[in-house]
Amino acid sequence: MIDLEHFFDGYKADPEYVKQCCQAAVDAGAAALVLCDTNGGTMPWQVEEATKEMVEEFGDDVTIGIHAHNDCNLAVANSLCAAKAGAGLIQGTINGIGERTGNADLCSIIPTLALKEESNMGVGGQLHELTSVSKFVDELLGRIPNPAAPYVGSSAFCHKGGLHVAAMERNADSYQHIEPTLVGNERRTVVSELAGRQTILGKMRDAGVETESDRAMAILNRVKRLESKGYTFEGAEASVHLMILHASRGYCPPFKVLDYSVQVYDSNMDSASRVMQKQMQSTNEDNDGDVGPTARATVKVRTLNLDEDAYSSMDEPLLFKDHLEVSDGNGPVDALAQALMRSLVPSHPTLSGMQLVDYKVRILDPESATGASTRVMIEFRDGDATWTTTSVDRNIISASVNALVDGFEYALIEHAQSCMLCEDAF
């Protein structure tokens, strides 16, 4: 197999000379001629025309292939046009990873050929593994997955408009071009100011609660009020799930934060030299970039009492137990997260595998200066499962605590087997 670098640029300049080079390769025993759009600037119709001519000229002797770059965002289109013109080999990469703007994305090309063109390409019945493969490669390379990636992105089959969701409740094909499970993905509905009653009803069904229309409208109105204050629930489905549960009769949270406090401290208030001094300390002492804790958090949490001694005596057992924990951390949010973890893990060991993987802050009204509202979004992970929570407050610590508590509560709802606290325990 020979990769013909700059094939299309050469073909535009002197097609006869290019054919002579190809003939020389065939005569030398090449099994495939791969036409490379090295600069990524060829248009799909040009690729189709040139590929068709090469197939007619050499197709009986060798396989014609295509190698496209994405400099014009046309690598997938160029590859598909080459296949339409008779190319029997397509080079690409998972998620389009490659130099400059990337190569042809096999995660788009493979399902398109398999599902749209009904090609003879064999995927061995494993097409449903495509989304998992895409995530695996990103994880292996330390990349953040592209939510907007066709077929395999988390937003590829995501819907939020009220009319869209209502239509899809009646006919799933109204706003999706394939069944998501064919490529291992799933259909999602997200809640936003564009959501309608059907969106909330669908979320209520997913949460396993009764789908009362009046309650759905109340939740929808609350969502819209919160979004007017700066909340965004797109991508924060865990917060929506909890909102629905908290609005449902009979739900009790698995724990309650009774109070918390946090201290931030520093030994050097000279802003001009503080960073350099810390870097010197870390180089001379730790050699790992860690200059030690800068905050201390205290958290008091009420959980179910799992101590056997509490139920062994004749006295009335203590059903609930308060935990007071203190933790140091690299900043107030880190300290609060660690204190929450320490207070909850004894009663809920399943939390020990949970990680905080992302923390985002956005100022919503910068004109308010230091009194501005702050939106916090926190992403959590436990094994392969990920979820995101959000909160808004003019106090960034309060917003962070609310998002943290939601994240821990969602983890327990999804994974814990212990019962919930009841309202009369509060």
C-alpha cells in the first residue's frame, strides 16, 4: 500500500504526471493507492471526481483508498464522497484525532456507511460498541470528550425544546436520524427554559415517581424561575433528578448537613512575592508542587445510625447519628469536599470510590463586582458513571456547598442500599 502524499494538489496541477506516478507504483506491486488530501483543502466534489477517475484507471488492479485531513472541516464528507466514487479503503482515526485540525473521524464514517449507505463494510456486529470505543480513546489520551460529536457525543441525541420532546414521545424518529442504541449511545432530554410539560413528565418517569401533570407544571415553573436567576440545567441532570425527588411525596434525603464552617488562611500576604515563595517552598521541600493546605472546613452531618450497639439495649434505639468532621484542603471547596466525604463514608462506604473530576465557576452579573451571583457546576465520577450538579448564589462558598451536597446525595440515591432519613428526624 502506498500513501500518495499531496495527491489532490498534484492532481489539480498536473493530472497526467500523477497518473504516471500511480502507474509506476502499480507496476512495482502496490496493492493499494491511497489518495491523500494532505493539506485538507480539497472540496468533496473534487475528491469524488478525482477518485472516480482513479478507480476507472487503476481499480481493476489495485484498491483505491482515501486519506483526508480536516482543515476545511470536510474530512468525513471527502471520505464519504471517495467511497461513493468507488474507493475501497478509508483511512481515519477514532474521534478524528490528528495533526492540525485532525483526520477523518471514523466514529462518523463507520456508522454512516453501515447505516446510511448499506455498504458491504463488515463491522462484525459490533457497531453498538462505537460510543464506548470513542470514550475509551479519549480517556486513554486524557482528552475531554466532545459532547457535540456526531453519533457518539453525549449531545448527539439530546433534546430540550418542549415541542421536540412532546413530538418524540409520540414518534421517536421525529427528531433523531437513527436509533441511538445502534451505536451504543442513548437518547437524553435535558431541562431548560425551553422545556415543556412532556420533558418534565419524562424526567419524572425516569426518576420513578408518579407523573402528575400539576406537579410537572410546578417543577417546570420552578426550573424557569431558577434559570432566570442564572441556573442552567443543561448537563446538570443530577440536579434536575434531585429537584423532582424533593418535590415528590414520601421522599427523604439520605443525609442532612446540619451546619458547616470554613476558614481560609495564609502565612504570607505579600501578593507580589507569595506565588514565587510558594514555588520555592515546593521545590525545596516537597518537590511535588504541593505547598500544603490553605483552608480548613468543619461539617456536621446527620445520617442513619448503623452502630449495632444502638439497637442491642432495651432502651429506645438511636435511629440517627450526627457526625462532626474537620478536614484541611487546598482551598475552601477542597476542604469542604473532604470533610463531607469523611462524615458520610462511615455510614455510606459506597462513596469511597467517588471522585470530583471538574469544578467550574461563572460570574453571572460582573457589574455587581464582588457581590455578583456565581454559578457553580461540579462533575462527579464513580467508575464509569458521571454526573453533574449546579447551584447559584451570591456567596461562592454557599453555591459550592449546595452543588457538593447534591452530588453526594445523587451518588447515594443511585448506589446506596441504606434507607433514607425521615422528616421527623430533622
